[in-house]
Amino acid sequence: MENGYLVNKIREQCKQRNVSVSQMELELGFSLGLISRWAKTSPSIDKIIEVANYLEISLDELTGRGKKKEADRLVRELCEATREGELLWIPYGKKEPFVYPIESLEELQQAEWRCFYSRYGAGFFIILWETAEELEICRLYILADSYGIPIPRKADEEELLALWNLADSGQPPETEMERAQDLIEQFIRERGVEEKKVL
């Protein structure tokens, strides 16, 4: 469970019901500010259940569990569409058809990264591999149209890695590029030797 999501969802639900978070805390017998502290500490399940009952919503809705399933389904569908050739992943940096510069995303300011995008309708799916301080992260973004701002989409890391591998498979891996360069150098070297033997 993502604590930030939980706290934001509680605030949103309280606002929809014209109830302040502090009023709800008092009615439930919680200490004031407890729910705000949940952003940094994990609440007990009994407290979450009390809040869900108070707000009259399911635990899945309150904790975002259903959203994760939806996000994972999206990644599975993207993988399937890629395998079937319905989506073509293009490396970022070759005349992008969208306005927003990916390199200006805040999370990339201190990182090395690679990126692919795939057009779907008027929008784009963007998958990004980021390396920062010995940490590697794969991210998925949705861009609604050519002029929009990329919106991050949470997804299961293993499934996202599978999508990255599919997107990246259309590009020669670094080792293949090095092997190709070695072949070129060997060819040129051997051609030079043959020309000397002939002379």
C-alpha cells in the first residue's frame, strides 16, 4: 500500500462529503493529525477499516488496490500489443512527434536515462529506464496528446521490465553494437593486411 495515496484518498473523500479530516479523526476517536502522519508511517489495518467504514467506501478503493490491478493490466496489454506488432516503440531522440521534452522531467535531472515511446491514437505511451546512484528504475508515462505533459503511471516492476525488454528489443543492445564495431575493425584490419601482401 502506498501511504501517500491513502492519505490523499482520505482527504479527497472527506472533501466530497463536506467533512474535514480533523472532524473525522475526532468522530473516530483518533488523535488530531494522525491521518497526516500516515504519509510517513504505516497505519494499522483496524484504523484503515474504521476510516473506510466511516467514508462508506471499500478497502480496495481507499488503499488504491484496484488501481494497481488496472495499471498491471495496462502493462500486460501493452506487452501483448507489442508482441503482436500493434505497437512500435521508437527511441527518444529521433524527431519526437510531441512537444514536451522528456529530459525536463524532474526525476531525470540527476540521472542517466534511455526512453522509448509508442503512438496510440492521438497520445503516446512512454517507457523510460533511469539509472541514478546505482539504482535502476523503469517508469511508464502516459501522454494524452502531442502537447500534453507526461503523467506517470504506477505498475508492477517485473511487468514493466518485461515491457521495457520488448521495447528495447528493436534496438541493438550495447554488446551487439560493440561486437558489430569489432567486426568492422577486424574487416578493415584484414583488408589492410591483404593489400600489403599483394604489393
